Amino acid sequence: MAEKLRRLLNDSAAARWTVLVLIALAMFFGYMFVDVMSPLQSLVEAQKGWTPSVFGTYASAEYIFNVCGFLILAGIILDKMGVRFTGLLSTGMMLVGACIKYYAISDAFTGSAFEGWLNSWWVSMPGSAKLASLGFMIFGCGCEMAGTTVSKIIAKWFKGKEMALAMGLEMALARVGVFAIFSISPILASKMGSVAGPVGFCTCLLLIGFINFIVFSVMDRKFDRQLAEAGAESGEEPSDEEFHVRDLGKIFSSQSFWVVALLCVLYYSAIFPFQRYGANMLQCNLDGISPEQAANIFRWFPMGAAAVTPFLGAFLDKKGKGATMLIFGALLLIVCHLVFAFLLPATHSSLLAYATIVILGISFALVPAALWPSVPKIIDEKILGSAYCLIFWVQNIGLCFVPKLIGSVLESSNSANPAVLAAKAAGAEFIPYDYTLPLVIFAGFGVLALLIALYLKALDRKRHLGLEEPNIK
């Protein structure tokens, strides 16, 4: 038996790390597409007529189908159909959604009869935004499904191997994807003279990601054949961690589940929606710097998280203090948004902007590094997979509505702003919005997340959940 196990494909370091590269690159390209238009808010307003409220609706569209239940369905598909089918389905949906979005903002759509028909109803939202939002909805379903699939693939191929390292590297690469697109997107838009340029570029990358999953599927099929041959002798019991509808009641009745889910949705509601508006906020608060300059500052936010995450994971494994890390992460989040709201507009300091962005990145490393490894400590192992799926579902509810809320608040709070009115009357490409109120709302989410984190630490002290204990015994 030992000889047979040594011949499994994942026993080859080259094979399993090749698998990681294939799937991690697919997610890297996916995260690039998520934020490809985030540094271009002012440009898309000038070229396509998308107001902040319209832009917020578009940003929310990524999560709408997931909130309506697709994310739960995705978990069932993954458990029933396996990683190969689900991986190809999810990356295929990402590619199809991206193609629709690209067409919506391309010259081919502009002035077409289809655009005229879309413009004829719900006139407050341009036809290009309606179609782009539909594409983003389809992409968002595939992206969330792909994220879950990638986690399961890593667990399968790195079982008994370097699983924690593999998951950490995949997460870090995803953060680098955000850095990359904030660097590239404004440059491509400037050189090509249109927001469609960077969107088309990222759509081509998603095609490569889809091909990556085809290659992975060939390798995984061979691996499954080897596992089937060795299964009779391995003595392993079938997994009992698949998604079961009957487990929903147990999860929803768990106080621990709701504490973690609320902390998750509150914290991430102050992070991911902020990414959509962050570059434009820097433009406005740094006295009208160019989109390229704003993106070059904001891109260091995910890099701060990517650089610190491995060290925080190692500390958590060896020393613990997970609940404390959650508290410090929420505190840093509050401070950063308040600095953006009040100090940055008063000083127009690029140095302050850089420093705050990096500190926000550290916060973004602290909370996820402590939050996700803590879930198995407070959720019954039998329903852990279902619990993760439902936590993501609750998170998506916030991520769906908050961008629209921020866009609406930004527009309404600037409706009488003289500088904004003058810029619009002059047809200026840059609109100097006042971001104070939206940033205070983001800080408010941080305050609520801090209160939940403090309660979680008290709950840990009372029930001995082990959140402050190291993972390595």
C-alpha cells in the first residue's frame, strides 16, 4: 500500500505546485477583472454618463444573484458534481459575464438599436450600465463559485502536504491581482482612450484562466483514477462534510455562527466597496491628481495585506491571539477611514495617503488571517462546509447593498456642492466630490465590527472556544 500511495500524482511536488499555479492564476485574473473599472470612475462618468449612484448600482451587481441564493446552490453543485465540473462551470461563467460587460462599454454597443432599447426603460440608468451590470452579475456568480472550488482543490491536492502554505500563497496572489489592475488599468485606458481597453484586456486573461482549468481537469482526472485504485486499501472513510439542506437549521440557530457572520459582513463592507471608490476618493482629497496617480497610491493597499499575511498566519499558528487580532484589525480600519475623511482633505498630503493605505492593508491582513482559521474552532466540524458557504452568503448581502448605498450617499451629499456643480456645468472630466459622509459610513461599519469583535473575545473567554490559543499544539 505504501508503494502505491507514493505513486499518487500529488506526491510529486512538481505536479501539486503546478496545480496550484494553474488555479491561483485563474483567481488572480478573476480578481483583476473585479476591480478593472475601480480606478476609472471619473473616466466612465465622463465617457458613459455613469453617475456615482449608477456606478454604485453596477458595483453591487456582482453580488445580486449570489444574495438571491446562487451561492448556496454553488455549494451544492460543488459537493455533488466535483471540482472539475464546478471549476469549468465557474470559470466559464466568469468569461461569459466578462464578454457581456466588455460589449456593454464597447464602441460596438454605443449607438446600437440594442442600446436604444435598453435606454428606453429605467431611464435613470444608462443602457451600457444595465448590460454591464448583467454581465457583472454572471461574472460574480462564477467568481464566488470558483473561490470555493479553489479552496476544495487545494484541500484535495495538498492533503497531508503544505496545505496552509498553499492556501496562503493563493490568497496573497489574489491580493497582488488587485495591485496589478490598479497599476495597469489607468495606463491602458489612457493609451487606448477608452474604459473598454482594460476591460477587454482582463477578459482575455479570463480566457487563459478557463484554459488553465481545462489543463487542471486533465491532471485531476488522472489523480482521481489513482485515488480510486488506492481507495480500497487506504481505509479512509467517506467525507461527511458535504452540504446538506437539513443542516441549515443547526447553523442558523447557532449564536457563534451569527457572531462570526456579522463580524464578517460588517468588516468586509468597509473594505471591498471602498475599493470601488478608493482611487476616486484619493483624486478628490488630494486636490485633483490624475487617475493614474490615484491608482498608483491605492494599489499599495492590497500589497500591504499580501506582504503581512504570511507572517500573521505564522504568528497565529504558533502564538494564537486570534480574537485580539480581530479587535486590532477593526481599530485600524476605523482610524484609516477617519483619516481619509478629515485629515487627508485638510492636508492634501500624499505621504499621509500612502501611510494610511498601507495601514489599511495591514488591517486587511489582520482580520482575514484571524477570522477564517477561527471558524473551525466555533463551528461543529460536521457542518463546517455549510457554515462557510452561509457565512459567504451573509457577507455577499452586505457587499451587494453597500456599494449602492455609498454611491447614492455620495451623489446626494454633493447635490449642492458648488465645486461639483461648476465642474459638471463646464463638462469637466474630473468631478471634485466631497467624500466625507461616505467615509464616515465606512468608519461606522468598522465601529460595529469592533463591538462584535469585543463580544466575540468575551464569548471566547466564557465558553473557552480556543480563539486565543495557537493552532499548533
